[in-house]
Amino acid sequence: MSRILLLVDRKENRRLLAEWLSLNYDVCVAEDDEAIEQWFDLCIVDSLAFQRCQKRLQARQNREYPVSVPILLFCSQLKSSFPNRQLWQFVDEIIVTPIPKTELQVHIAKLLRKRQQSLQLKLGSVEGLELNGSKADRWLVLLELEADLRHAIERNQLQAYYQPIIDLGADRLAGFEALVRWNHPQRGLVSPVTFIPLAERTNQIFEIDRWMLKTACTQLHQWRSRFPEAQHLQMGVNFTSCQFDDEALCAEVARLLEDLDLPPQQLKLEITERSLLEPTDITRSQITQLRSMGVEFYLDDFGIGYSSLNYLNSFPVDGLKLDRSFTQKIGINTNSSEIVKSAIALARKLNIAVVAEGIETTMQQTQLRQWGCRYGQGYLFAKPLEAAAIERQIHQLGGDRTAGRPS
């Protein structure tokens, strides 16, 4: 059953709509703007509520594009209610009330159909999952997987894996990247390539990111408590930029680091270029505050987006991670090699740290070291491992040779 969110300030309209819609839909009658972060298939909002929460609605639309939740806006007089058309450019339908129920039902059905078609296109492109049968069968499998994901954290099905990051020059351990895995009770380990897009589309990425942040920081604290050679190790945690729309984030991160007695400089938040296409003022403010605390930001998957160099110029980052698609072509593809070499040289001039991902051969390691790339990770050193296996890595690559903070 489709779920509809009602953001209607006029009480009588809200009551009548809720009674009528509940005959055919799962209706969420919002008491405040926090409901915007919930899962729903359609949002019906009146002009008063829209003017109050339009920034929050737009932020959600931006981060879920191109599978955004349709928005149906009610207003009594279009021009007088919204003289500035830019305020409602992300709205799908604008209806001047009053309107007959039959006509309203047509609009609702059309928008829900649009939503379902977008989901089918998106889910049909999910990688890493072998699906057989008809399109309908594949659609059902993905819907079931999405439903299972909603309970993954509460059922302790998520696991944290850690991949070592190596100081290439000194051949010693510098830190780790924390990676989430989903241990599905029937399907086994589900690749993040499969379930992260589902989590992003349903807003479950919020909870997963926060779970990973706490889990990874807690694990680093435990290693620091047990191993003298682990005192300076860093922890990289993948973060979605939409997390920064939460104005309480900085306080939560500060409290977590304080509770675990972790220096902020040992936390690296890795943000993909794709998720920063249109950073909001709140996002920029939050990142600025976290960096002032000492937390560092790395631009992940660097080089595969259309505006990588622009971000180095306009967005405050402390490091970048070269995408594995370039690293793995070193010595094979001349253009890729030159891109890697140039990116490293540029980062060094800007005093930005560089981590090369996907290192698999000693030739790649040697070449990257010669070009001045200080850090690397990949199967040449270790694949992502569970915490127990990582402890052996700390002994083998740590000790007196443990690297200091990336700089």
C-alpha cells in the first residue's frame, strides 16, 4: 500500500484529507517537519506548510534525485501565494483548491504511477545482484530486499569490515577505511554495491552511516586501548552528504569522540563527489565546524565525476582518494597514468593528502611512490577484513613502524 505524507497546516483540511485518503492509502499525518525524513511515496502539502518547510523538502528532493518523492502542493490562489516561482520549481503538481475528489484522485494516481516507474528503473539498474525470472519477479525480489534492509540494524545483520591504508614510502600501517557489509540471513553477504543505492533511495542511509560511524570509532578506541602501536592509526568512514543537513551532527560527532577519548584528527570522513553536486549552506557550515574541531574530509572516488577539479578549488577537503579505475590502469593505459601523476602533483601543491585505491601489484605501488603518492590501499596489502583479522595486521604492519597522521 502506498504511503502518503500529509503536511497540511489547516486543521480541518488535514482531517478531511486524512479520512478520505486512509480508505485507499497508508496515511502519515505529520505533526512537525521531522516527518519529511520518513519513508513515503507521495507528499501532499498546503501553502502554509510549504512556506515553512520548503528548504527541507527541497533538500530531500535533491539528495534522492532522480528518484525523488512526488510533491503535490495545494494553494488557494497561485500567483498571490507564490509570487516567486523558484520556491516551487521542485514541486510536481500545483492544485488550486477547492477541487473535486475525483479530480484529486486522478492527480494522486498519476504521481504514484510516476513514482513506481522511477523506482522500477532505479531498482532495475542495481548492480551486484543476480536476478532471474520475469521483470515482475525481479521487481518483487528487490522490494523484498529493500524491506529486509529496514530491519538490518535492529537485527544485528550489518557488519563492519576494515581495509588497511598503507604509508607507501615507509611501508607501514597508517590507518583503515571502515566498510559496511550486510549479512543477510538467506542471501549471505550482500554487496554494498547492491544495498547502498537501496538505502540511499529509502533514506535508510542516515541510520547506516551513523551506525558505521559509531561502530568504527568504537573499534578504533578498542584497538588504541589494547595495542600501543595503534595509538596513531586513522579511521576513514564513508559518509553521505545528506547527513550534514542534520544541524545536530557536529554535536553528536563531538560527543562520540569525547566519550571514546579519540583525537578528532584520527577521524576521516570520506564523501563521494557525486553526493556533493549541490552542497547546501547547512552542509558547508557543518563541514566547516567539524574541520575546526580537527575532523578531516576526504573526497572519495576522485576522478570519475565531472567536476573533480572544481571541488578542489571550491570545497574544503583535506585529502582525496584516487579511484581504483585509474590506479589499476597504471602502466597499461598512458592517459590514466598521466591523470594519476597529474592529480598527485596537483594535490601535493595544494597540500592535500592522496590515497590511491585499488593497488594490486608491486609495479603500481612502486610507480605511485615515485610520483609522490604517500598512501595507498588495495588487495596487494589486504582485502577488507573483520576486526579480529585486522588485529594481526596491526602487529605485522604496525609496531615501531606505525604511521603518523596523513598530511
